[in-house]
Amino acid sequence: MPDTNNSSGPEIKPSFHQRNKLDEKLVYSLNKSRVPNLRQLKHLPRILKPKERKIFNIALILIGLSLLFIAGAFYFKNFLPAPEVGGQYVEGLIGAPQYINPVLSQTNDVDTDIARLVFAGLVKFDKNFQLIADLAEDWQVSEDQKEYTFTLRDQLFWQDHQGDAPQPITSDDVIFTVKSIQDPDFKSPLLVSLRGVTVEKIDERTIKFILPEPYPAFLEVMTFGILPEHIWGEITPINANLTEYNLKPVGSGAWKFKSLAKDRLGNIKSYTLIPNPLYHGPKPYLEQISFKFYPDFQTAIQALKNNSIEGISFLPKELKKDLSSKKDATQYSFDLPQYTAIFFNQKENENLKDKKLRQALTLSIDKSKILSQALQLEGQIIDGPILPNSEEDKSTDEGIKFDPDKANQLLEELGWTKITRENYRQFLTEQEAKKNKAVESSTEGQPTGETASATTATSTDLVEPDANNQKPEQEFYRRKGDAILEITLTTVNQPENVTAAELVQTFWQNIGVKVNLQIIESGKIRREVIKPRNYQALLFGIIFGSDPDPYPFWHSSQVQDPGLNLSMFANRNADKLLEDARKTLNEDERMKKYQEFQKILIDELPAIFLYNPTYTYVVDKKIKNIDINRVIVPADRFNNLSDWYIKTKRIYKGGDLY
């Protein structure tokens, strides 16, 4: 039989499909993963055709960009910017520091600005102007509203610590500060606010204030800074304004004194503060604040343009155009509890005692024009001391409106008849002749030189005062008998006030009043004009604080300095309303009494209320989170200073891509 195992025949070759399967098994035996590894992928370009290689490269780029986009979206959505400690801020102030002392600083904005940062009070205003605890932990008020008891926080210290033994803040410091304010030798502007108030020590952390009568706004009074007794107790009150601690203060606020720099004449040119490490409240993000001092706003604006400073404490409205090209600066406008009015001093000008004449003067003023030209519309027209934005104001449109025809009619009814320019000049000549004749009669027998001298002096007195400030001669004047209707209008040398006063001068001249405009430098206005009540009509701004209590400005007890009743207004009904309003605990009743008081003012017209301005603060855009809507005094712009920041870092806030 044939051997079938060794038989030969034609060779059977595997098919293509079979060979492919064998190749797959071979490859799979080398790498059981169906996904190519990196060693395999690097050979991919060798087996790809050029067109396939191009498509593959584009796909890789698109995949990379997509992954980068997804990663970026996740990062920017979940890692958000947050303030970081660091950065310095330099601000320009107009003027110079004198008393960085919380019980002496009220008459100087520069002092108030810096003292606000260095010193802390029992309570303070937050950015929303709500009273919150500061040095005090809490407080209680008695049912009769006459006793206020404050409890200090634990672990409060002064800034002048040495080594590991910082000086604690106690109730003795609070009592010392109050007693210093009440001491006339200390000459504190806060004296009137604490007159009649007694203070008692309960323990090291508790103090009680006892008022002679209820005063709803007393808590706002308690925002003044506290002085360290261990320093100021060694200084006699009469020398309080001479000590170096007024310029190198020790306080308990969020910021502490670091250094100051003077020029060769001894003038302070810059002042630097750093965070207080012992401060009980939130720590600021900024690591340093410096102030530079300038003589006027124009110089400060130039420094801002040159990047020597990064902000200005106040920007006058008429100078805003000078910063129109500076795009890296932000201008903040705040509501201001201030009104500007013309206060009449009837003792200095007998004609102003006539209410009809005061009505005529009021009717002749176009307040909308003043608002437009003096404030560039940054403010609002008012007719009384209770501002439209205050909760006490629920009044309707009760003010006297612009009506020059009615003003002229009232003056005619009062016997003030129109005379032309020529008649006015003739009147002056006649009056001069009468006076010269009287002088000659009284000097008969005297040497000729003395008579000539007296005549010359009389002639000089008839020249219109402030000739340099006079505009072209008005169309007509008003005369009654041997008198010309004449008023001297006084204001402070600030651009806004001067513009408003010049407009008022024009309005009054348009109804025949001869107006002498008197411009007084800001450094002299209180000493030479307000304190002695040396004015006939005073155009001036009043800042009244967060509580619109008119008592300090309109009660008859405030007629004499240091009171601020600039019209020297005395009305029994008005006094009674203001006194009762201070004692009233019910806000609705208090509001009604204020409205009744305002009606008396509108009727009696002891002043012409003009406008309520806004406050403009300019800061470099690098300063973030300035969150203030209104201010009472300029220093209130710092009410949320602890939240200001320059530097940021991204922090993971959680979440996902979507």
C-alpha cells in the first residue's frame, strides 16, 4: 500500500484573508492592547501618505487647542480674582496738617482725614452710614434715652507698644478724652456737642454717659476718636496744641504713623501711614498710604497728571475739565449733607429787616442758573435746610420761585423807586457836596491842610468798594429818600462760591440793588467774618452731619460764636419746635416738627437757600473696591478703606466647567 504520509502533491498556499488573520494574530501576540503605544505611534508618519499626514497634524493641533480651551475655561471660571495684601496709595491733599488729634481736628479737613485713620472711636459709620461698634463691643440705652452705657472690647491696645507689653485701652482713656473735650482750655470744637454730659466709670471696660435730656443723635456724637491718657495726661490742656503728638500721633485705629517729610522751610510735604498690627478690626489690603500736600487744587491736579500722586481728596467742579484727558483716573460723586445759602445779618443792614425786601431778593434769584453755572448741574436746588434726600423731608413745592417782575413790584411797593445811572451819579455828587459842606462847617478855623485832608477822605469813602470786583455799571438803581438800596455780599474765595456770588450780584443788580461783592480768603473767613458776624449777606455752605438736626444752626441760643446761627434768627415758635424735636423719640413726630420749623423759615426768610452740592473724589483706576455712596465730611471717603486693594491673586472657588 502506498505510504500516504510521505506522498507528494501540489503545495496549498493560504489566501490573502488567511494571511491577514495570521498577521493580526502575530501582532496581537506582540502587544495584546488594541491601542498603539508611544513606540508604535512614532512610526506612524512613515506609513501615512502626505495627505493623511497633513490631516493627522491638523487633528492633533485642534485636539490640543480644544484641551487648552477647556482647561482655560475651567481655570477662569473656578479660580476667581481675589484681593491680595500689597501695594501703596499716594493721595494729594490741599493744605497741611496741624492737629492730627481727634478732639482738635474738626476745623481742618487735612487733620480730619488723617485722624480718621489713626484713631478709633467707640462707634463708627460703615460704608452704608450705619452706626457699628468700633472700640465698643456693644452698648445699651436707657428707656428715657438719657443714659448710654458702653462696653469696650477685650484685648484693645494702643499703637505705642514696646516689646511684648502693649499698653491696654481702658475706660479711663474714654473718660479722659471726654473730660479733655469739655475743658475750655483744650479748645476742642466738640465742646458744644458734649456740654452738660457727665461720664462715669463702671469698671475697666464699661463707661456710662448721662445726658441732661434725650438726644436721639447722641450715638453719632460718639464717633470721635479716643486719646491715650498715658500720653496726653502728662500734657496740660492749655499746651495741647503745642505738643509733637499732634503731628506724630499715637492712636488705636487701623493705621499708624510711620514718617513725615519737611522742606527746608519746615513745611510738611508728605506724611506716611502703615497698617496697625494691633488693630482690633479687619486688616487693610494696602500696605502703605502716603499723603502729599499742595497749596491749591491746580497744583494738585498737575501732580496727578504727572503721576506724582494717585488721587485728590476733592475735585472742584470747575476743574473737572482739566482731567478730561486722564483716562486712568476715576471720578466718584457722593451725596453731601451740606447746603449753601445766603444768610442775612439784619443788624448790619437795616434794610434787611423788612421781610418784603427779603422776599424781593429771593424772587430775583434764578437758582437753576446757579446750579448750571456754579455747579455744572452737580447738585440740587433747595428751599430749606431739610434736604430733599433726607428722610425728614416730606415737603411739597413750597419755596419762592424765580419771578423778577414780582420782585420789582415788591420794591416799588416799599417805596424804592428806580433811578437811572445818571440820576445815581447825580445823587452821589449831591451827597458828596453835602458831606463836604458838613466837614467844612465842622472844621472852620482849622488849618487848610486839615480841611483838605478831611474832604479827600470823605470823597474816597463814596467810591464803590471792591472796584476790582465790580462788573459793568448796572442799568438802574433804587432810591428811597436820601438812601440807595445797597447790600454787601460776602463769600469765601472758592471757585464754586465766587461764581454763585457773582451770579447773585447780577440777579440783584437786575432789580436795582447796588451790590458790593466781598471775597474773603478761606483762612480768614471764620476768624474775620463768621466769628464777629461781620457781614450783611453771607453766601456760605453748611455741613450738618448725618443727622439733619437744625438746632446748632437755627436755635436762638446759637446766635453768638461759637454757635452757627449765621442769620442770628430768633423765633420762639421755631426754638420750641427744635427743642421738642431733640427730645422726641418717635421719628414721625420728629419729622413733623422739622417740617413745621421749615415752614417758619420759608415764611420769615432769614436766609435764601440755594443748593445742595455733590462731592467729587478722583482716584487712579488701579485702586479697586471703593464702595461709598455718600459722605458727611470728606474723611468719610475712607469708610471702607479696609476693602480697597491694588493687587489680586486667583483663588479656587469650587464648581465645574459648566
